[in-house]
Amino acid sequence: MAHAFKQGEVTSRACAHLGNGFEHNTEQLSRRVARAKAAYTTRLVRLDDAVSLVTDTVPAPGDLVLARVDVIGQHKRIELQHGRRASLFEGDEIVVCYGNRYAPDQFEAEVPGDLEPCALIAAGGVAARMLSCHAKMSEPTTITPIGVLGDSTGAVLNLMRYAQPSHLLDSELPPIFGVAGTSMNAGKSTTAASLVRGFTACGLTVGAAKVTGTGAGGDIWLFTDAGACPVTDFTAAGHPSTYKLPPHEVVRTFKMLTDDLAAAGVDVMVIEVADGLLQDETAALLGSHDFAERVDGIVFAAGDAMGACNGVKWLRAEGLDVAGVSGLLTASPLARREAQAVLDVPVFDIQDLSDPVRAGALLNSHQRTRA
């Protein structure tokens, strides 16, 4: 069941457990948390706030948990707050967040209803109960929660507490280009990074955001390396992942992140929408009025011509302007020709998108006049 918390909700929920399952030894716990491997999902958290353990609560998405690594499985490393991937060893203590995960090529998982052993379901630092996995996956790395982290009153520390404040814009939004795709691993992140490169080569200041998905830094670092600044993602809105969020919260997150980039004074934005068009949260966002109103054009990533053709039709049915197609299909000259034969939009490879002349033409042809 989807659940999005406001800060006050988190506090009142946690304080109900004071005196029962509440452990408070500030100095000892602070040292323990400082030694633990803190994951990317906790990058905005002030870990100095963690001075108590709540051990009898029902976890919720975004709750921070101190856990012990029991058995190393699929994820043999954890991405730390600033991006380095640290090797995991049995017996390690880690700080991660409870969250849901939707990844057809990896794991489907949900927040458990208790603090029993569960899985490290994403290297970026998401703890959950596995529901299913792709056949190529090994068993997940198993962890045992030691306790949910709390503050000095016993209030649970949740990512929502550290969500960045939204900006009130006093000017219009710059052009926004979205990247969506047929599925996970369709080439969306590479497409977005290439588009960042192209706009940057035009001399533009480019902001980038991953607006949906599961918390991990790989795409953020990729966009940064491609030249985008600033770069952000949904963890800044208080979510370890966007799977199972209510549609209105997914839209709110998208608006918050694009408002933040606009407030930074960028010339153009590139945003990535994770997963495929049939994923519930992706479909809800792309089908929303706010998305259509803000996004000037979509570059659609696909693995084959049929996926590209159907994706373009789907996006147009939602009233979105498709600026072109890219993705894995462009790795094959034959697949690219096949797609171009049935599409009335250009098929771009990464060299096309990175080229300042092509990127500038794309911007000029799809930038709307804004009121």
C-alpha cells in the first residue's frame, strides 16, 4: 500500500513507541552509526541526529534503519553517500532506508511489515522484502535490522524529515526535455547524458534530474560527468524510491525538482523518467496535466523498432511532443534503419545527441513559447 509521510506524521508515529522498544544511549549509538556504511539514499540525512533505536515499530518507506549484513548475495557492494562503492562483508553494519522497488530486470520488493530479516534490494541502500526477481539474479544480500534510527525523543528518522524545501518561482520555467523509455535498461540514462552533453556544448547551463526510480547515484554521477549542474533526484524530495507512491506525490516530486533546477538559473533541463511506459507511476506522471504543461519534448529510448513505434504512439496519445527516438536500438545500424522507416521523428544515436549543432536544432524546434 502506498504511503507518503509528512514530517509531523513520522514524528507522531514514532513517539507512540516511547518506553517500549526504545533504546537511548547517545554516545554509544553515535559511534556505531559513524562506523557503519551509510548508503546513497541517506546522502541528505544528518546522521548526528541518530541517537536512539526504535525496535518495535512497523517500518515505512523512507525510515532509516541500522542493519547487519548476514549473507552476501547479489549486491556485494553498497554505494556510499558520496558515490564510492564499498565492498560488503558479513557482519558489516550499514545504514539504509526502507523502500519499495520495481525493477523487472532485477528485483520486485516491498517494505516489510516488521523488523525481521529482509534484503538489501538495491546497492544505493534500500531495505525491503523480495517478492520476485529476474532469473539472472542471484539471491539478494540478506540483512537483519538492528533497529530503526530515532532522534533524542525516539521519533523515527525518515527521509521526509530531510527533504529539501521547495522553491517559489518568480520567473518562468526554462525549456525542459524529458527522456522516457520502453523499460528498464532501454538506454534512458545514456540518452539523457548525451543530451546533456549536446546542450552543454552549445554553451548552455544544463540542469538534470532523475524524477522517478530507486535511489542510487549512478545516473546522478553520469549526468554530472556529462556537464549538468545542478543535478538532483527524488531522494531530495524525501523518497528512497517512487514505486507505490500515490500519483499526486509523484507529480509533486517532479514539480519540486524542476522548480529547484529552475531556481538555480539553468538555461535548459534534462529529466529522466525511470522504468517503462507501462509502470504505474511512470504512466501516471507522463499522463498528468502538469507533465504535459511543463515538458517541451520527449526523447524516447527503446531497444527495438516495434518498441519505439508503440512508445511514440503512446506518448502522442497522452498529448506529449515526441522530439525523437534513441536508446539501445541505435547500437544496431539495421535496427536503427528499421525504426526510422516506420517513424516520422528522427532516430538519434549518442553522437547525434552530443553534437551541439543537432542539440541546438532540437532545442529550437521543440522549445515552446511560454506565457
